Amino acid sequence: REMLPGAGEHLGATHAAPADVNGDGKIDILATRGHGVGVLWFEAPDWKPHMIDDTIDSTHSTDFGDIDGDGDVDMSTVGYESKLAVWYENDGKGNFTRYVLSRDQMAYDTMITDLDGDGDKDILVAGQRSQNVVWFENPKR
């Protein structure tokens, strides 16, 4: 079953992840446009698109987790061409606020995990062109 209709404006999607974005108990889809511009989510059950960020370029990866510890799904992503590493704070209803972690990462991958074992979520970024791996300790500390 095709969940997201045709290519059209969704052309260039390179990563999709399931999560309950708006707290309604239904699994939504977070997606990035790795060969385009933008990060968005699709609301279940009709898969209505909601733009999170229409400025970040070449977002090859995304991850989600409760970064700020408030019980909802936040998100991290990297923009290869825009050199950004960012995270988005969810208000619990699917509205996101962007926070820039770095402006010099030509990265392809990101992961949200408790890297230091202190009970909160940190953000890991793997740089392709920058040839590095960077750990951002929980940005809400």
C-alpha cells in the first residue's frame, strides 16, 4: 500500500520514521527531503502533510525522541547542503520550534540517544564531508 501519494512535491524524500507526532495515539510519519528542501510530517490516518521546516537543504536523516523531557516526540535532523545540525522541539500537538546546534556540519546522519548515561537524550551527528562525529550533550540542560 502506498502511504504517501505519488512523487509530486514529495520528490527527494530520503528518510521516513514512524512516531505519534501530535499525541493522538495514531502513528504519523516524519520525513526528510534529502534531495530537496524541507522536513515534514504526515498526519495519520489521511496522511495530511505538515511542514516543519521549509528552509533546511538536503536533509538525509532524521531521528526522534523526547529531547526536552516533556513526554512528546521531538526531532533532530541534518542538512548536508545547508551545513546545519538542528533539533525541533514539539509542543505535543505537532507544532515545532527549530534550534540550531551547528552551522558547519556537512552531515548525513543523526541519532538521539542517552550517550552519557545521565538519563536525558543527547544528539549524535555524523559528518560526511566534515569527516567527523559530533556529540551534542542534551541541548535543554
